[in-house]
Amino acid sequence: MADSVHTARWLRQFDSDEIEFVLFPSTPHRRVHPLILQHMSQRLTSTLKISKWMKLGALPIGVFDLILNNFFRAKLLAREIDSFQPDFVHVMETQHSGYLTDRALARVKKKPKIVLSIWGSDLFWFQRFTSHKSRIKSILKKVDYLITECHRDEELAKRLGFLGSCIYGLPASGGFSLKEAEGTESYVAPSLRKTIAIKGYSGFVGLGPMALKTLKSVSHLLSDYSIVVFSANWKTRLIAQIVRLQTGLQIEIRMKHSQTPAEMRSLFLNSRIVIGMSKSDGLPATIKEAAFFGAFPVQTDTSCAGEWFENGVSVLLVSADLSESLEQALIRSLKDDRLVDTAARINFEIAKSRMNSESVRSKISALYS
């Protein structure tokens, strides 16, 4: 996904490596993430290219392909693969990139090695739908190397027919810079922070509205706090405005794609709690950033967070179906200073050892080699 910060962060890891990348868009529009454009202009002009089809007709072709099941773009991708002759194709995410690649591979002259990164809900959510399950099985049979954030997805992939090698426990969007985290002069203990951050996502699995509505039941504990709803869309924006009127809480709304990495870093550095609610996820990006910058994560148990962090110690996992579960987690994390401060130390050690950019980059460079 050329407009995704996850793609941008992944590429950012290889700024100093002599690897030539060609990006082929898996979504039907022409938006390229600013960080990718920045890398192209500053450092990777000769080693990072965007497929010419992105410029010539991504949107109209993509619209037709919504109806024709990637018919045109599969042809174009196959042509690009035959022309570039890559050592391998790295498929970043399954439902857009994976399905497109699967159809393109039927047209290439010689199949390259295939690496697939599981981005979150790729298997856990979509394998329950018959129309998706068959397509997931089809691409998994062609994958040589699978990168997963958790054992849950590794086991699911095997049950769905994957027979290749699995690289477990790497964040889908790559690592974070330790220098960025350790050099933070404005670090304040989480128990002293007066901001609550809520991911406002409400797409096909997002439960941002549920989190906002739950604030009403604990509003008596939040009078001294600022609430920041980030990655909001029109639905969560409307609900946030209603909750603000009903409770009088200080609620700031930040729309999706409106935040720079520096602004997100600042938000997490100033937040006591970060709430991420969804019906399905891998290792959420919000938890990765929370671990580096000290915010206490409250996350639905439909994610992989329980494989990385200990429930009740360094994270509170809540039900995606019961708002009462989130309510109790909020009460505890608002009242228990020792919990949030201890969790910050534990989570930073996990982040340093498993999520730092140098460690992730070296493992992926070894795989690429």
C-alpha cells in the first residue's frame, strides 16, 4: 500500500543498504505516503522506484478491477515482474497485495520467490469468510517465506495450507529507532501524565466508537485529563463531538492522515493510557509506540498483544464485545499509578529487545540476502 506509513517505515530501515526496490501499488489510487517520497528525493533516488503504472492509470484501472477481480492490474504486475526480474517479490499485506500477486503469478514467465508479511487481520479475520478463505489458501500455497507477528497467525497459515518457512515475531511495519526513544528529554512518568489517547479507527474491524461511548461511564475520573482521539474518521468524529457535549470532557479530534510521526511521538510521550479497540488485529502499531514512549496500553484481546505483553502486568486486554470490560480496565489504569509506571519499564525493555529498528533490519536483511 503506497499510501501506508507501515510501508514507509519498512523501507526506511534499508536507507543504508544497497537494495533496489520497485513499488507496485496494491490499492487503486495514486497517493504515495510523504515519507516514501521523502526517501526517494533524499536518499534512495537510484534504488527506490514506483511502478510507472502508478502514474499512468492507477485509479481508473483500479476501479475497473474492483469489478473484474484484479484482471488488468494482475496483467500489469506480471509484466513488471517479467521486466524487472526481481530476486523475490515481497507481498506486504494479504487482501490487497496478496490477492493481486496471486493472480499475477499465473501470468509470469518465471515465478520468483515470494515473501508475505501478515499485517494484522489478514488471516485471523478474513479466514472466517468463504469467499476470502479460498483466496487466502491460493496465495499461501505460493508463498516461500511468511513473516508473522505472532504464533496465532503462523498456526492459522499452516492450517490454511502454507508449507514454506516462517519468520516469527517481527513487527509488520518494521522497528523503531532506539535513539529516538532513549534521547527523549521530555519523558515524564506515565502516572504523572494527563492525556488519554484513543485510536479512533472505525473501519471494518475498528471499535473506536465503542471506546468513546465507554468514556461516559468513567467521566468522573477524567475531569483532569485531555482526551485525544487520533486516526479518526467521520463516524468517530461525530461520536466524539456528542460525548464531549454530554460529558463536558476535553476531547480533541485528530483526523486520519493528519498526524506527522513527530506529532504521534509527542502524543504517546504525553499519554498515560493508549486505548486500541478492534474486532481483529495483529500487533497493533499503537502498542508498539506505547511500548517505546511509556503510555500504558489497553487493547482488545482479539489482537496478538497477549503474545508480546503480559495481561494484567504490562497491558490490559479487554473484550471486544463487552464495554464493561473496557470500563473496568480504564478504572484500574486510571487509579493504579504503580501499574502504569511498572508497565512502562517492562514494555520498554521488550521494545528495545524485539522492536528496535537495527534488530528488525538485520533479520530482514538476512532473509533478503
